[in-house]
Amino acid sequence: MDSISAQLPSIFNVAAHFLKTDLARRDRVAFYYRDESYTYGEVSRWVQRMAALLAKLGIERENRVAILLPDTPEFVWAFWGAIWLGSVPIPINTTCTESDIQYILSDSRAKILISTQAWLEQLSPLASPFLNHLLVVDGENPLTSRLAEESDSASALAELRHPWAETSPEEPAFWLYTSGSTGKPKGAIHLHQSMVVCAECYSQKVLGLQPDDIIYSVAKMPFAYGLGNSLYMPMAVGAAAILSDSANAFDIIADIQKYQPTVLFGIPSIYASILSLQKIAPLNASSLRLCLSAAEQLPTTIWHQWRTTYGLEICEGIGTTELLHIFLSNIPGKCRPGSSGCPVPGYDIQVVDAEGKPAPAGEIGSLQVGGESLMLGYWNRLTETRKALFGTTMRTGDKYLRDRDGYFWFMGRNDDFFKVNGMWVSPFEIEDVLLQHESILDVAAVPDGEKDSSLTQAIAYVTLKPGFIASADLERQICQLARTKLPAFKVPKTIHFLTALPRTSTGKIHRQSLRKTSQSVVGL
């Protein structure tokens, strides 16, 4: 496949690229939000007003612009407006802890924060000494009002020969911070070319998104997966996206009924939740033609239940913040449940051994990925950058095997594996079996934390579907199921019932916290 970045002009601004409003798309709906809709022409005007306002406040090229917002139209204006101006937006996940948000503001040295009144009150006092301005979306003199005041200046700006900053494809365009599950969040620096690469390689060559598609993403835009799903991938083809600031399964079902999306970008826990609500809040999935999943391993049990219930495959894939979006994916009509699929066009993917050499098919090794959407590096974290990057590739920290047909199978994160009786255990095999029990909604298997590794055994933390109550009898039933389907050394020693599993800001199960003693565990 020819290089995509090589085909881009030397002067290239990705905001201007995605906001082009020719006659064919100017009046097409770009975004739905609550009871409002916004055409591509309207989006372009709001973004230019945002750029004018940022310039008026003294924000210059390469200055960082922090955005702490849910998925709303204001997020779209702020993100593209900053890039249009040549500054660098930094979306911050609203599920981050307050300490992580304060850390990101200080670490990034952002000069302006765009957020809600509630968040600003919650974060007060702001720890960063670099912030010069705060823009409030709601409250007195909200952002939309201030943007409306910029109409005249935005129109004047649009009359210039090049109203957008004359950036280059290889220039930093935006940062995304990692979830920080193994330490402080790290700022992955992405270039102007990165979103173009992901849109062409995945959404067009793998999914075949069309202008008539309506996209709904469970993952939110501050998350790399959600940013592609809701923002630049639909805009690349002139499709529409539904913006939602809720991640509740009931709300997601209601949104699908209301907007009738054709493409659903989900995550495993939401697919499981929707299935669990089938009797009390049934989903009408008739509008959907594609269902996708990423962020975490999709249990085969959930895949088969979804296919049986709705007649739809779930195309699973994997991506990382560092590579921006999906680089391994199942192809619609050719899904293999439990696998991450095959390499997305444009990505060089190998399973390598401890010496960095390609591992034979069927052998477990480390996943190594190369592609044009790879980050420039982590901001101000040279040691971590050098550990992650190997020339034009990176090691993702995942264990995989490749079968003889070229499909890749996730075996777990490097630190997810543990030994029982001297034999390696992957938690996903245990979890997939336990999910077959009718009562279990969500599950995570981890080692029991014995100081003597020779005594280590697996334990499982589970959450229950509506209508089921934790009990000693239920624990025995679950363990009995495990004994019939797993080798004895993989059967969980105990089952702990939780109201919810701990998760990172990107929605992944926080396994490290489950390895520690937790007062929230209800043992039986």
C-alpha cells in the first residue's frame, strides 16, 4: 500500500481538510445532539468562530488547548478550532480522576481550559501555573454566546487566502493522554496526517463507511477509539454522527431507537449490558448494519449471544492511544469470534519473540505494530518513548499469537498472565467460561495474591445481571460450571461479588486494583 502521508501536500491542516464544505455536503447533517442537528456548513462556521475567539484571547500556534468536556457540539468546535488556528488541542477524559486531570493540565502546560462550570468548581483551585484563560461552556456568558459574538471576525477571517494555519502533515496536531493504569498518564503526540491515515485505512478500506451512514459510538471523543468513531471518520466520508454524553445502557438503547444509526461502535461491557436488558428494555436493532467492538477483549459468549439475539456479527478489533485507532480488525462477513482479526491495510504487524524475531504461527509472543498513524512520542517522557518505540514500530505490551490463516488472537497484557502450579494462565479463558453462567454480567479473573507463588490460585470478581442476588449457593453453581469446562488448576478458588468492576478512564478493567485487597469486595 502506498504511503498516505506522502500523498498529502507539504502545507496541510487536518481541520481544514475535514471541514471542507463543497456543495455536495454543505447541507448534509454532520452531527445530531439531543434534539438539535448541525450541518457540515454550520460546523465549519462554528469552528472558524472558535478559532477567531482563541486568537482574540492570545492563543498562538503550537499553544496547548485543554478540553474537558463530554461529547457535545462545543467539544467539536473547540477541537477543530484549535487545530484550525495551528494550536494543539488536548482532550481530557471526563472519567479521569481529579488528580489525573490536574496532572494533565500541569504536565501539558495548556494555556487555556475549555470546560463546564461544574468541572471548574470541582477542580478549584486549579493546580497548573500555565493556564491563562478559562472558557466556560455553560453558566453566565457561555461559550456559544461568545462564539456568536465572533461572527463578524470569523467571516472576515474566512475571506483571507489561507484562513487556517499553514501547518504540515508531520507537525503535531493534537495530544491524547493514556489512561494511566500503570502510572501517571502520558501525552501521546499525534500529527496532522494521523487522522487521515486512520480514516482511509480502517473506516473506508475495512468498514466501507458511506455518506448515508449514521454513526453511534459508546466510546467518547477524549478516548482515541471514540475520537475516530464520532469525529473524523464520519467526517471523512460526509456521514453523520450522534453525540451523546451518556454511557448508560438504557440511554444507549433509547438513543439507538431515536436516531436509528446504521453503525454501532461499542465496547464489550455495553454489549453485555444491552443483552442483559433484553427482557425489560429490548433493543430494536433493525437500523444497524455494522456492530464494532474494541478497547477490551470481547468474550465469545457475548459474540454468540448478540448474533443469536439480533442476527448481527460484532466485528472486533484492537487499537491503542499511541497508534490512534484500530490496526487489527475482523472484516464484516468474515468474523472469527474471539480473534482480533487481521491487519488493517497500511499496518505492518508481527508477533515477535523475546529477541524481537518473528514468532512462528501458533506461538505466543509480543505484538509489534508499525503504521503511519504511530505517535511522534510521549510528551516529556523520553525513557518511556524509547521503551515503546522500535524505529517505525512499537511494542503494544500485548501477548498475541497468529494462526495459519493470518488471524491474530489476544492472549492478554504482559502483566495479566500469572502462573498456577507452574503453568501459565490467561484470565480471558476463565472469564469466557464464567460468562456462560446466566447470572453473570461482567467478570475479571486475577491471581489471589499469595506471597508464596507456588500457592497462587485464580480468583474471580463478578457483577450480576438484574434479578440475581449474590449467595453462597450461586458461588457454588458458578464454580461447578468452571469445573466442567476448565482444567482444575484454572478453576477459580473463590468468587467475589461486586456491584461494579473497577475500570480505567478508557473503560478497561483495572486488573491491578483487583489484585490488591479491597474493602469493597463482598466475600461469601
